[in-house]
Amino acid sequence: MPEMKRLALFILLFLPLLASAQPKTEIRAVWLTTIGGIDWPSTYAHNGMGIEQQKRQLCDMLDRLKAVNVNTVLLQTRVRATTIYPSDIEPWDGCLSGKPGVSPGYDALQFAIDECHRRGMELHAWVVTIPVGKWNTYGCRQLRKRYGRLIKRIGEEGYMDPESPTTASYIADICEEITRRYDVDGIHLDYIRYPETWRGRMNPNYITDIVRAIRQKVKLYKPWVKLSCSPIGKYDDLTRYRSNGWNARSRVAQDAQQWLRQGLMDQLYPMMYFAGNNFYPFAIDWQEQSAGRHIVAGLGIYMLHPRERNWPIDEVQRQMSVTRQIGIGHCYFRAKFLLDNVKGVYDYAALHDRYPALIPPMTWAHALKPTAPTSLKVEHATKTDLISWSGANDKSDGPYLIYNIYASKSYPVDITKAENLITTRHIWNHISIPRQAGSPPLYYAVTAQDRYGNESMAIQEQSARLLPYSPSNMLANDGKKLPVSLPGDARQLQIETLQGTPVLVVPNLSPVNISTLEEGIYQLKSLHKKGITHRIGFFVVKR
């Protein structure tokens, strides 16, 4: 009987999920905390062996996060006036070496960036802004020696004065240092607000000034780097739902929605560690006020733990389902609770996010798509498919292109479907895909993607055995003009990709001007009254 009950519960909870469509673009993130090593690292690096142990642990964590299709890692980089990289501004945090101010013997941030990019994941440097730790801790003491009046003591904690212009310039310098030195994908600001115990009136303009100073420094060096923050999970009171005195705007002067409207933020990760009506109406509010930017709901999965609120797993399941329905991403707080599979949350994540997803593009910053890759070659071996291609042309000012690889059992590969995504953000122009012996061949397509997230058209595997037409019957052209026999009753001609996506509508005249098309395979159709189309034939654009 217990087994039958578990089976029935599985069917009730998971079969509707398995039947639902998976989005091709969605942010799936995790906060990876380094303070005190509570997520990572669990050991100290005193020597070469200790360094390798920390590296192996991080790689194992990233492998497991990749397995549930997490695509964004928010790594705590500035901890409490201390860092996990060799900074010229602040000392080392003690989480790596065991001793504050002492180097662990390697650059943990650089290592994490390399390993995330190797797995097709983004890494955002998580910067704790206003808090600088307990009053007598190493980082706070060092900062007080340099900027005595800048640091305010509240109880046993030290805070940078949010109303001092020095705070804005100082934190902006740290974010500039990270952006300039490292190939990070984002700068993620934490606690960018007044302390809730602040004495006196709070003015949101001071916090906005800090955000603006940081943005100017980051975007000056690398405009594709995403700027985000983690505001309190409720922006303000809603018409029907109260925030019960704990919100971003009125309580701690954190005007995060205004930052979106002003273009100061690219993403928000509101810390929505609530249940029921303290979650859902406020999630909708964030989405409705997004100003076209990215919203990623912070999920308090730590609340599942018996020592916390002991939430049932179905609370998190509903939150993940609703956030997908309203079109926003999700971010787990924090990595250890996900990887420890508290109440089966890791297992559920594997089902909910069973296919990879691309991160939505920052079209407000740059919207031109790169050209498609060229010269796609596929070698089908017994157990492995070897794929290579030539690079594409980047139309942005980013440092390099990355690639997405698609595969399916049918040709042409439909790149609009998440289930056909097999590798995202690939940093090389070749890949080896393992395949079981005797399994039917897969067909491949590759797209290029710039650092803003804009994706090119696909280059499809081109082979006579794959094409749904005979190459000898291809419409001849010189790459600029396409002579055709015109259908007399057609109003216009339409050029489409092999997936059926229209790319060009032209007059019913011959020859057809195809000089603006990227290299690839297209189909030409006649467009009649009432939108009826008839295929005239296929053609290859090659110059």
C-alpha cells in the first residue's frame, strides 16, 4: 500500500508537469554562498592538496547544478569588506585559506568563471554592498582604518554609510575592478539598501545614486555585463495584499522597480522567501512592473528544512510552476539546500527543468543578431558524432561568440523547441556528441550567440541523405539573384527558413533579390490571397 500511494502521488504531481511545454529561454539560477564556507568551500586551502580539494568540490557542485539545467551561478565574491579574488582594494576573505587577509594560493573567482563557462553556465559576481561584517572582524577593521567616519556601527555590525558619496564611488570601484579583470557575465548586488535598523529618515535617492555609480563603471568597460540586485521580495503594499511592514520601497528605501524603469538594472532577483498569498500576488507585481527587463524569483528552498519553516515540497513546486506560467525565472536560495536534495527539491528540479534553456537576450542594450555559423560538418561514427563549424560574424561589441547546438531525429532540426537543445553557450567551434551504438542518427543544427544573448539563425546539417528534396532540383542562383518561373496568380513571394519561419517577402518578380540573406538553405513560396502559400522550391545561398 505505501508503494501504491507513492505512485499515485507521483502521477498526481509529476505527469501534468511532464506533459507541459518547456520554455526555450528561462533564467534558472542559484545563489552560491562563500561566507563561512556554508555552501563552498567546506575545507581550507593551506597547500596544493587543499587547493585541489576546493577545486574538486566546486567542480562537483557545478556538475550537479548543470545536471538540473541551472544556467546562472551567483557566486559570492565580495563577502564582508573581503573578497575571494586578489583585489587591490580589499583583503582576502578567510573562507578560502582559513585566515582573513591570507591568500589561498589561487584565484577562486577566475577558476569558477572558467569552470562555469566550460559547462555553458553564466557566472555573476555577487557583491555584498552595504554590510561590512561584525565590528571587530578583519574586513571591517581594515575598512575603518581607511575610512573611519564612513562606517556606521549598528549593534555589533558595521555598515557603509549609504548617504555618503564615498560609499557609491568605493563600491563602484570594486565592481569596476571585477568587471575589468574578469570575464564575468554579471554583477549581482546584495543588500543594496538601508539597514532596517537605521536611525533617522531613509532617502531612496541615496541608494539610487549608488546603483547609478556602479552601472556607469560596469557598462563603461563591458556593456554586455548584466547588472542585477536582490531586493526584498515584496516591492511595496499592493491594493489587495499588504506587505506587513516588510518591503523594499517603503521599509528600506530600495526603489528596485524604479531602477528597472530608469534602465539602471538589467535583472532583478527579488528574495521571495514567503508562502501562499505572500508570494503569488507579489510575483505577479514584479512581472507586471518589469519594464521589459528580466525578473527572477528568489525561491526560499531553505524553508523546506525542518530547522527552518519545514515547508512541504509542494509549496516550492507550486511556486516554480506559477513563475513559469507568468514568464519569470527562478533562483534557488541556496546551493547547499538544492544539492542536499532537501525533501526531494533536487529531484523535482530535474523534472521541472528537464531540458536546457537559454538566458533571454538583453535586447534593450543590443538587438542585432550575429550571422549564422558556416561550413557545418558532421561525422557520424559508431558511438560518437563529431561536429565542427566555422565561426560566425558578431554584430555586437562583445569579446567573442558562443554557440548553441541542437539535435533531433527529424530533419530539419526545429530550433524553437527546448527539447532539441543539447548544448548551450558552447565556447568552442567543435564538439563530440556521444551516441549509443545502433541508435538512429541525430541531425544537427548550430546557432551563434553574442554576449547580449542574441541568437543567430541556424546552420543545418547539409547532406544529400538528409534533405527532403533532391539537390539536383535546387533552384540555381548566384548568391545575389534567384531566377524563377513566376506563378501568375501569386500576389507576392515569400522566403522561409527550413523550419518555416518567414525571413523575406518580395514582389512577384524575377529574378528575386536574395543579396540580403545570410548563407544557408531556404525555401521559396508563392503567397496568394487569404494567406495561402505554395512551395516553389528550395535554394542554397552560398557566396
